[in-house]
Amino acid sequence: MQVTRYQEAKPYEAAEHYDMRCLRLQGKEATETDTIWIGLSHLLPGGHTSLKDAAVEKIYIVIAGEVTVETPTETTTLGYLDSCRLAPGEARALVNRTNEPATILLAMPI
């Protein structure tokens, strides 16, 4: 068993993420995983990412606040425990349009 305590989770830098702080909870340099890694991102009010795609699917779960997910064809706002899946190659932007911080979990293949 490999445990990552929240207080000991290491931050990581994600390109084109603005006013966001990201922590690696599982996988990559945090723990040994075979198929996925899990990140936790705190978005300040106005925090956002650029509209970019990834070669692998992504799953987001909001655990605090609200996060708007934009793709080239649609926009939706996710609240507490709402989730979405983005297909490989599907561009997305994340935006916190509120005055409250938001927190989102990310799961994606290694």
C-alpha cells in the first residue's frame, strides 16, 4: 500500500495553468501506479487553464466550489461532486468564474 497524506502531497507545475495550485496525490513521482495518476487542483477566483487538448482522456471531479469546463463546442459548469470525462484529443479549458476558491480532482492515464 502506498499512502499520500494530503499535508505531504507535493506540488507540480502544469503548463498554461493560471492562478492554480496543483498537487500530485497518486502516480508519477508520488507513488508507483500502473495505469493512472491523480491530481488535485485548487483554482483561485479567476483561475483558469488555456484551451488545450491532450492525447489521453481526462476525468474531472469537482470537490469544492464551481468550475466551468469549456470545449470548442460546449460549456458547462460543474458543482460539488459533478464530474466530466474528456476524450483523447478533446480540447478543454477550466475556469473558476466565482469569487470563491474551487477544488477539482483529475484522473488520467500515465
